[in-house]
Amino acid sequence: MKAIVAALVAGTLGLAALATPAAAQEDLIFKKSTVWKMLTPDHKLAVYGIDDPIVEGVACHYTVPEKGGVAGMFGVAEEVSEISLACRQIGPIRFKEKSEQGDVVFRERRSLIWKRMQIVRGCDVKRNVLIYMAYSDKLIEGSPQNSTSTVPIMPWGGVGEPAKCADWIK
């Protein structure tokens, strides 16, 4: 039995190493304590900002809970699945390359091994709107909790006709 568990863990770690992280880099904007802890870090809500690595002119901000306590202090706490997401057009939209519906924009581990949070992108072709969805998944069982934000592609500063997201889907 131990050999089976060891093989499963080794295989999982190997798959995790093969998964390439999305190119977006997060920027911590601020944190606010939600539960005070006397001798260990507090539980907090943290707000981060990311720029879409493929679509210039779009920024997303997401808020996630971060556990404190002893497990949080040592980085082994399994974080909860609640994620809040807001994405906006912040400049003229330019696509750098084609992508697939549901491509990963950003990925972050939410536990030592098993759980991760992802932000993915899609295109509503009919309405010319970019759609961003944040969710968490787990090796065995994911969570139905998610957050969605939309970015209508609009003209920006007299640059001309806005891009069509349909032209950039594989």
C-alpha cells in the first residue's frame, strides 16, 4: 500500500513539474487582516493585480483569503476556494498571439501539492467580449466556487476600430 501511495505522489509531483505556469506575474496590492492571531500570522484577504500576458490592455485584480496560524506561517495551509475577480480594459487592446478558449492566464498553488487556483480566458465571439473566470481545482475533487469577469473590447483614445477577439482564437 505504501508503494502505491508513493507512486501516486511521485507521479503527481512529476505532472506538476511538467505543467507550465502561465506567463502572468502577480503584484500584491494590499492585504487586510480578517482574524487576529496572537503569536502567528493573522488570516488575511489579499488583493493582487495581473496583466494578461497575451492580451495587452487588460488587467485583472483578484482577492483571495490567506490562512495564518502555524500552517500559514510555514506555507503548508490548504487555502479555501473563494476567489473574487474583476478585469478591465486599461488601454487599447492588442492581441500578441492566438489562443484557445479557456487558456490559462494565471495559475497559483493553493496548497502544498494538491490544490491550485487558475484564471482562464475566453472570447464571446457574438458580443466581442473577453471573459475571465477564476476557479480552484484539486487533484481528486475541485470546487464549484468561481468568479467571472467580462471585458468588452472598446475603442480606446481614437486608435481606430477595436480588435475582434474572434480573429485571435485557434
